[in-house]
Amino acid sequence: MSYLEIKNFNKTFSDGFQVLKDINVTVEKGEVLSIIGSSGSGKTTLLRCINFLETTDSGTMVLDGELLIDGNIKNEKESALREKRLNFGLVFQSFNLFPQYTVFKNLTLAPTLLLKDKINGLKKTIKSRKERQKLFLEEREKIREDCRTLLKKIGLEEKSNSYPCDLSGGQCQRVAIARALALKPKVLCFDEPTSALDPELTGEVLKVIKSLKGEDRTMIIVTHEMGFAKNVSDKVVFMADGIIEEEGTPTEIFENPKSEKLKNFLKNVNEKDGD
Ligand SMILES: Nc1ncnc2c1ncn2[C@@H]1O[C@H](COP(=O)(O)OP(=O)(O)OP(=O)(O)O)[C@@H](O)[C@H]1O
Ligand SMILES: [Mg+2]
């Protein structure tokens, strides 16, 4: 069994439009999967379903042996979904940083809130309030240390006390990546992480993502950067009109495409890039 197994995902929006048609995807641990395809083919919707931001009408998703999505089970509790969602990190095109908080607080906020919840849940086991507070402070220091390490990793140690409005787009996106990593997800997902950036800032973000591959992280990347997909992926999936039209290694997809739709897609991309 693969690390992540998505089977028979189908989704129709309330207006009757079927956006996902029997999607099957597998990703191995430490593998990078890129999803490419023209606008409107369903890439973001698939990523949103994987991240529990949309529900699928049918299908299953198993991660690390655990059944996380079962299309037959409807109306799951929000608390259960929140817990499952923590297996995944999602980095958006538009960063979505909290503008009112410093870079450091953007990183520490969610893990600290989760820690608070966890410690509150221990009221029965640890009866003394003082003991719980001590544990909270110890664990919070570990979070802060982790976040300092992450800031170092993305090369933004000196921006720890800056606010997002004082950063460049590329720096904001690097912070968004570190913020997702601070929650220690099993799978990190990206939805066009560089498409809101000026070309000269794209490289620094792609470099950070590439360095994560070196750390053996499992990643799913929706991207329009074909050169990057070719370079960083273990596997590439090409979506067209809600189906997986073709999948393979980067060499198979980019050097030896089989379907006419993929051939046309690559031709259009190359023409746009002036190749
Ligand atoms: N909430 C919704 N209700 C109805 N249709 C939707 C909804 N969200 C997305 N769609 C439609 O589903 C299709 C797929 O959208 P999606 O955002 O998944 O495409 P995409 O492949 O990510 O495209 P892009 O490359 O432009 O980001 C589009 O035709 C879109 O208009
Ligand atoms: Mg999209």
C-alpha cells in the first residue's frame, strides 16, 4: 500500500458541474507529486478535497495506513475534520499570512493554540494548575525553538519581528511555507506557490521547496512552472476536464507525452515561454 492513496474521488458542485471524475492518485513517502493542467481542469479542487476544505461525493483517502476520507460517511464533526486536516499543510498562491502579527507569531500561533487545547484536555490527568502551566511553558519553548530553526531554514531569521506588509512577495511565501511546516504535516501541499510572484522572486521560493525535497518530505505541488515540475518531481499528473488524463515520471510526461491533450498543453506552455 502506498503512503497516500486516493481512490475514486468524484465531485459535482451544486450547479451540477462535475469537477472531479473518478480521480485515483498514489504518493509514496518522501515523494514529490506535481499536478499540472490547464485552468479549470480541477487541480485546486482536488487539493482542497485532500485538505478537507471541500468534501468529495465519493471515494476514499488513506494516509499512512489510516482511512481519512470515506465518501460513504457524510457530515463528519468539524472537530474530527480539524484533526484530520492537521495531517496536511497547504500553502496558497496568495500566502494568507496574518497581517496583524509578526513573522514569528505567524509561525507560532497555530501550534501554540493546539498546545493550549492539548494541555486543557489534560485537566483530569494533571490536576494541578501550576503543573499544567509548567508543562505548557516547556512545550511552548520547544515550539518557539522549532520556529526559530524554520526561520533560519528559509533564510529569514532577521525578519522575525517584521510584519508581512514589510516583506517582499517571495519572503511572504517563504514565511507561509515555514508556517505550514510548523504544524509538522505528513504531507505538504502547494497550490501554485509562485504564480503571484514577480519572476525574479520565484527562484527563491522554488529553492526553499527544493530544499524540502532534500529532507525527504512528501509533497503535492500544483504548478504552472513546468521547468520546476520537471526538475523536482518524482511523478507528474496531468489533469484535463476533471480527469487524470496522463501520469508518469517527469521524463515520460515532458519528453514523451502520449495523449493529444497533454501534447497540446505542453505546446501551448512552451509557446508562451518562448521556447
Ligand atoms: N464552488 C464552486 N462552484 C461551482 N464551480 C466551481 C466551484 N469552484 C470551482 N468551480 C469550477 O470548477 C472548475 C475547476 O476549478 P479549479 O479551481 O479546481 O481549477 P484549476 O485547475 O485549479 O484552475 P486554475 O489553473 O485556473 O487554478 C472550474 O471550471 C471552476 O469554475
Ligand atoms: Mg487552481
